[in-house]
Amino acid sequence: MKRGYIEAVLAANNEGRSVALATELRSGAQLFLDGDQVEGDLALDDGSVATMREALRADRNISLDMAEGRVFVQVFSPPRRCLVVGAVHIAQPLVPMLIAADYRPIVIDPRGAWATEARFPGVELSTEWPDEAFERLKPDRSTAVVTLTHDPKIDDPALVAALRSDAFYIGALGSKRNHARRLERLAAEHGFGENELARIHGPIGLDIGAVSQAEIAISIMGEMTSVLRRGSL
Amino acid sequence: MSDHAEILEQAASWRNAGKGVALATVVKTWGSSPRPTGAKLAVAEDGAFVGSVSGGCVEGAVIEEAQAAIRDGEPRLLDFGVSDEQAWEVGLACGGKIEIFVEPVE
């Protein structure tokens, strides 16, 4: 692998783009694909390049059996993001767990006293209101959304924006009773139907009897992982 | 797949410091392999490494091959196909099979 490809992968991912690299496994010849740009010393026919683009879109590594030999196509995607709404106590153990699981956490809380560098050293923080932050960050199908404030003024706009996005996971902290009220509000004030509201995992997290903040964070990570890997619980 | 950033950054940083570097990548798996395709291990010429291709089972052998690839500049395709009976001897205690591509970073 050329050093230039390593740097190109990292640069594209930093800018939010996925790229793919095809490698012929005997010679090591390679073809690098970034948007419309294709470069490298591996000659692939148009059909194979199209298959490579398909793998890129699906975010899946594949093998191609060619007359010349076997070709491995690896897709390099930017890290999944998790928008954590509420710079609250639970967010403090949750953020390092997200980082360990290869997520890029972004903590959003319009209350400046909460979203501080002192409480979240080195973490990406936003003091925008959730609707503004979501407009800027554009959650997509590789984004998870977690609302933790218990405050409808902050959580509801985040959930509205999340439901209008392709976010793969949406979870909302709060008791069963509060969650039922929340769903009623979202239906009455924003017109969401039952199927849309069913995308919200609430009360958030797996039922593992979590008590401490860290244990609740573990239950959230478990649920998020199950939805990511299995599509459901 | 997105756990590659740290490994590629380390590979680039070793290379930029003038060290020889090779990358190992899982390209095929059978059975209960501990790491999926695309999993990577970066190895420097002095034997330092970051990442994982098998959760620790065959890393030792892969690191040796990676150092050889740094020396001769040639890629290699390694097979760790083991039956359950042989698994302990080769180190893949899970009995899975994996194919690993090792390439020098130019």
C-alpha cells in the first residue's frame, strides 16, 4: 500500500467521505476509489469498478474472483457518530465508552454551564440548541442519537430532527411514564405516526438492572450495538 | 468499517519517521474467526505493532512475515487454516480459518 493511499484514506474520512481500495492478492497491485476519482496500478474492467462502487455504497468489504487473480475490496468509512444530547452525568461515562467502540461522540447542550471543557475534556462540544446542531451535523445512517436531559425543551427538538433523519439508532432517557407522554407530544405537536415513533428506544438501554451512571451507559452501548449489528434487539 | 483510523495514522507516522512499515489485513475468514475481513495490523521494522488480525492467536507469525516483507519489499498471502485438533499447536484456539494479506508500505 502506498503511503499516499494511507494519507488519502485518512483525509477523505476526515472530510466525511468513504473510500475504497481494491488489492490484487498475488501482486499487491491496487486501485483507489474516491468519488469519481479512480487511480492505481491495478487494471479493473468497468463492471468490477461498478461492483467496487456498490461495495462502497453498502459499506461492505468484498472479494472479486478475476481471471488475473483474487481481488479484495476494502471500504474505509469515517467513524460512526453519536450525537449525545445533554452534557449530563450519564454522558460522562458514556462518551469514553463510545470512543472505545470507535464512535465519534458530539455532546450537545445549550446550557453553557453543562457543556464545558472541564466536564468533558477533549470532547467535541456544542452549545447550540439541538435543532440548530442537527441542521449543521446532518445525522445520517451511520449516526446514533441519544437524548439524556429529561427536559422536553431540549430533548424534543432533538428527537424531532432525529426522526426526520436516517439515524440508525435513536434512544431517549426517561421513565416509561415520561416516555409515553413524550410520544403523545411528538404525535400531537409534530404529527409523527406510530411507526415513526417506534424508532425511538425508550426508556433507553437494555434492561440489565443498571443503577449507576456507568451501568446505564453500558446498557445504552449494548442496545446501540445490537441495533447496529442485528438491526434490532 | 471504521476502526482503521488509529492503525493507519500510526503506520503513516512510523513511515514519516523513516521506519520501514508493513500492513497485514484479514481478507478472508471461515468459521469462528475472531476478527472480520478488513481488520488490520500495522508493523514497524523494529517489531512495534498496533491493531489486531486475530485477537492475539497468530499475531506472532504475522509480525515475523511483516518484518520479512519490509526487508524484501514483496507482499505475501498467509493462510492460517487449522482444525480444532491442531488449533492449540498453531495458536488459533478457536479453530477458525483466516487468510491474511501482508504488504509493505511504499
